[in-house]
Amino acid sequence: MIQDQFTEVDSIRTRYREAGTSGSAVLLLHGIGCSVLEWESNIEALATQHRVFALDLVGFGLSDKPADHTYSLRRLAQFVLDFMKVKGIARAHLAGNSLGGRLALECAAMAPAQVASLVLVDPAGMARRGTLFEFRLATLPIVGELFTRPSRLGTRMLWRKAFAAPSSFVTEALVTTKLSLARQPGAQAAFLKTLRGFVDFRGFRPGPVEQLAAALPGIQAPTLVLWGRDDRFVPSAHAEVLRRRLPNVQVEIWDRCGHAPQVECAQRFNETALGFWHRLDKASPR
């Protein structure tokens, strides 16, 4: 089993996992309310051909959750780039799920030389409409604080919506782990600050959506978009934004898969991502 490690990024104690000793670097970015645990079905398989890193973003997992952090998309993306600097990763393939996919795009726009490619897995914030009602409700003052108070029932109900076949994945062990992380000091506040930074009651905030739309044509990194057709968090129709605006993109919509294809369709994800990176690395040897 791959062990947790910790490092300092911008004075923030940061959990990460690392595997693999050869090949190009791969950096895995989780979604909102998640952690490195979302990549447990992927790290070892990807590490057969790559040096793989997965980190807990500031505010999530076992990383620090400073109360005075802004948790904006740009600050979170800079945190990812700073992690790369701390670990001596000059350039990496970035793979991100949900919020992690949005941050991967932000990194590619901010530091194109450091991003070899993108694998965007049901990325959040591509278009204005279509966000899960529970997330929109959580953006309301006071209501959000009450609604997101960690509970076993609420955790189970939310995560059952993340999968096309929830009975196979939403186990009592998963609920217990999610609940334990959500109950850490500062976790709820960090979640709400992050969510409210790019979501409002109507959907994804127009400002960040418009900024992304303007940035997409300038992102030259080869991009693979993978989306679960049964995603109830972020509809697969949002993939069309990326298909239309990114210069170097291919899009796959997977049947019988929800918001976390890297979990629910792990073997297919691993094979697809490895094939994508192999073709790119072969074309551009280092």
C-alpha cells in the first residue's frame, strides 16, 4: 500500500502520495470535498509507466485548512504549481476530476510550460447551468452552513448521487472515511469557501465561466476529456464547451459511469490515460 507523505507548500502542511520511479511525471488532482483517496484505484496502475503524484489540496483531505485562505480557483491552482516546485516537478501530465479538472485548466493557462497535457475527468465549471441542486443550495448564507454540517445520512445520500451504480461503491467504509475527513477542524469552512467561489444558487458563477471561456482557445496542451454519461453532479453536455473551444482536444463520453470515472470505471480510465500519455511521450521524447 502506498503510504501518506507530507511536505510544506507555502507553509501549508500538505499530504501527498507518490509512486513510480521512471517515466514522465503525472499529477492527480481531486475534486471538491475529496482527497488523494479518490485516486486509490489508479495510482499503482499509472505508476507502472510514470512517476505519479497525488496531493490533498489546501483545505481538503489531511492538508492544512487555514481559516484566512481565500480558496479561490486561482489560489488553488497556484498551490498546485507551488507543490510541483517543492517536489522538483518541472513539467507534468495533469489529470483532474471535477474541481481538479477545472484547476488543471487553470494551471495550463497560468503556466503552460509546466503542463505537458491534460486529462479532464468530468471537470466542473465549464458552463453556467446544470450544477447539482445540493451544491447550489449550499451557497446560500446560513442555509449552507446548516445543510453541509457533516452527517452520516447526508454523506451517504450525496455520494450515492456520484455513481451510476452506487451500491457497488458507496460502502459503509467509504461513508465513514468521508465523514471523518469532513469533520476535521476547518474542513466545512474550506469546503464552503471553495464552493462559493465558483458556484451560486443558479449554477456555476458567470465570472469564472466567462474567464475560462476566454482562456480556453489559448490552451495548447493536448487534452483528453473523459465524462460519465450518468453524471448527476455536472452534466456531460458541458463537454461540448471544451470540444468547441480547446484547440487540441478529444472527448469521450462513457456509458454506465457517473461523476468519478477514475473510481467507477477504474480499469478503463487507467488504460485510456496510459495510452494517451504513451502516445504523447513517444512523440515528444525527453
